[in-house]
Amino acid sequence: MKYYHSYRTHKISAYFFNPVDDELPEKYGHDFCKKTRDIVFTGSAYNFAGIERKDVIRYLLTRNDVNFFGGIENIVNANNIFHKIKRKFLSQGNRYNKRISGEEYVAVIKSAKIGIGVNAIQTVPRYTSDRLQHFMSFGTFFLQFYFPELEKFFNLKEEIVSFKSIYELEKYIDYYLKNPEQREKIARAGQCKILSCYNTKNITKMMLDIINTGNSTMFEWTDILS
């Protein structure tokens, strides 16, 4: 944000958390549907993805209980002919899937026991892909690769679970697949937090406060440069 502020002409720059529409879960059915997929990982194959994202994908490709959507797995196998043959064959069983959107995307999120999150860039404080908002707002348990200051948004291991290594990721996946009650308790708490706190109304109010007064007390993590 300091870089952005220094190269623009405005007087105030403020960080904000990507908001969620708290009416969407009700629109698409505010229920916890049957979980038919163990693990879901969605995203695009950005060629600038950091090593953390590539390492996570490499690990997930070794598991047989992961469904990929959007071609994200191609980050590490774009030029591997054996992977291309394997992908074509296994796509018939829904392991590898094309990019989806709208109701189909929501249905996939709600069908997952566990969603995995790892940003293209993991070192920027408070930055997260909106994948986190998508999964958590629809009540899916989310495992997020830790990014700096994540704990300012959520109570770790109560509303969201983070990992810092492939070892931790594997440990948490195996544990929470075997412990559905704990998994769903955390998922419900995370959904409640993100819908009640980080909805469009609250984030918009924060932005309007800053525009009108130059400050906001809406969230303790509000960061303003002026």
C-alpha cells in the first residue's frame, strides 16, 4: 500500500478486506449440503505464482482425494506430456475440471469437505485471494496457507485453520477429514464471522468514513496513509 500511495496523486490511501455479500448464502440455499468431495482447490494457472503455491499444488497432485477446478494444476505441469495424458484420462472422473462460475461454482464449494487456499503471492501482509471469502461465506471449512497478519481477521483454529508447510497441510487434511464435527464447527464459526463482519455494508461504511473524515474505527486493522 505504501508503494501504491507514493505513486498516486490522491491524498489518502486505505487498505480494505475484500467484502462478501451476506445475502448470497440465502440466495443459493443457506443450508449445509451433503459433502460429496473431500478436497477442492480452485484457481487459475498464473505464471507468476510463488513457490508456496507451486509446492502446494505438487503435493495435492499426489493425493487421490482432490478435485481441481479452473486449470490451476497446470502451473506445475504445463509442459509435461505425461500429465496432459493423465489429465485427459482422469478428467472423466472429475479430478481435473474446467473453469466454472455462478451456481455451478457455488455448488462445488458447498460440496467440499475442505477448501484449500494459497495465494499467488504469500508475502504481502493481509493480502488474500478472494477464494477465502468464497469458500468461507458458503460455510466450507477452509485451510489457508498462512499470510502475514491473517490472525487480525480470524481466530486461528476457531474460525479458520492455517498452515505454513506441506507437512502441516497434510497433517490438517488427514485430521479434519477424520473429525467432521470439529471441521464443521470451525466452518460454521468462520462463516458467521465473515458474513457478520466483512460484508459489503461494513466494508462500504469503512470506505465512506475514510472518504468523509480521513479515518475509520470500523475495524482495528484499518490502515490509512495520508
